[in-house]
Amino acid sequence: MTDKDHKELYALSSTEVEENDTEQISEQQTPEKRHQDTRNHRDSVDNSKPNSHKEDSACCQICGKCFRTQKYLSVHIRIHRGEKPYPCEFCDKAFRHNHNLKCHLRTHTGEKPYSCHLCEKSFKQSNDLSRHLRTHTGEKPYSCKLCDKSFQQNGSLTRHLKSHSDKKLHSCHVCEKSFRQSSHLTSHLKIHTCEKPYSCHLCDKSFRKNQNLTIHLKIHTAEKPYSCHLCDKSFRQSKNLTTHLRTHTGDKRYSCKLCDKSFGLSHHLTNHLSTHTGEKPHSYHRCVKK
């Protein structure tokens, strides 16, 4: 098999991924990467007109797609037949393509062949490394078409788009707040119950969210992986670095609608609004007694 054949077969199998992998891959790939995958897929698919197929082309009788050779058609047919000829020896999962099995096996072996050259972290998949690198570079390739916000992950953009919708289907039975996502309601309810299921093993603090515990643990390790390229400051969270960068750029994106003042931080605007309304910017919830 030639190098071109290897490339075309990999492009075909990469495009026709397992159903349960589709969401994960779309989350992690950048728009540029998905464009490259699409272009590679066209290399294996025969896009010539129906009346001008090459002699060695083969067409799927189920969906009509045509391929350069019978070999690529045979791989494609597995989607329609539900064939998964590559089983995992450690669990009951099976895959259509050998390279998908190899990727899956790393969940059992713990192998992490993709290492970050900027820190000590390693990853099982190359696209996980690509996503991680954005925490160092600050790259946000997923932009909202309805506002000026951008995101490092496609999933974050998807969740953000719901903020432009007025629908809030998940209501709190304790107070009058409603939420667009059920997970947000679940997190909110912990305010009323004072539930803090995530405990630090190094001190006696507990948290409502696992991500808050993860952030807290960096206090004990003194880890600050997010460094400013304009000064020598470092931060525990990427959002703190993003906020800090505004001190260099002079960005004041939070504007008061009642006067001409603008602020670099949202909570500074919230505090400022209280000078117009007289309301206290922070309200505290009491726990519901069981």
C-alpha cells in the first residue's frame, strides 16, 4: 500500500468516526482542523460527475456516496451495516477502525504519548493536546456571531449561544430564579441547601463545584500555569490572566447604561450601578433547613 493509500484510508476512517466519538471530536477540533479533515476526506471520495466515474470507483448503493476504490467503499459500508470488527480485549467495546481501537486502548493502559512542550502535562489524544495548548496561547478560535465573545472550545460556544435565547426552562422551587440548563439549576440549588460535596484533602474547606475545588488545590501547590507575556505575573486560572491582560490593553468592555463610565471588570460595573440604584450589589441566600 502506497503512502497516498495510507493517507486516503486514514482520511476516510477519520471522517467516519464512531457515533459516540463525534461530539468529543467536534468539541476539540478547531475550525481550521475540521476544514483540513474535510479536504482530506474529499481525497478519498470520488466527487466526479455520475456519468464520468473512473473504472475503479465504487458507489454505495445505500447513500449514493462514491469512492476511488472498492477498498474505501468496504470501509464506508460498515457504517450502514453497524459492523465493528475491532473489539477491545479489556472491555466490551468495539470499533469500525483499527486506529480508533488504538486510541481507546490508552484509556486502559494509561499511555499518554502527546506531551506539552510548555509544561509537564501529557495526553492520550493529539486533539486533547491541541485543546490544552490554547490555555498557554490564549487562542479562542470559536467566535459567537451574535456578540464579540470567543471561546477555546466549541462546547463552550454552544453553551454560550443559549445565553442569547430568552428560554429558561429550569426553575428553582425555592426562589424565583430560572436557568437555561438543568446543570445550572442543580448547581444553584446547593446555595439553598448549603451542600458542599467536594472537600479538600489538604485542609477543611469544601466546595459546591468540583471546578472550585480544582482551583483551590492550586493554592496548596502554588501552581500558576497561566503567565502574562507582557509582564512577569502568573495566575492560577486562565480567566484571571484574561482579565489581567486588560490592564495592559486598556480594554474597558463593561459600560454603564446610566452614565458614560466604563470598567475593565464586570463586578466593578456591578458595584458602580449601586451608586445609581442605591441597591446593595451582593445578596446572600440562607440555607433551607431540612
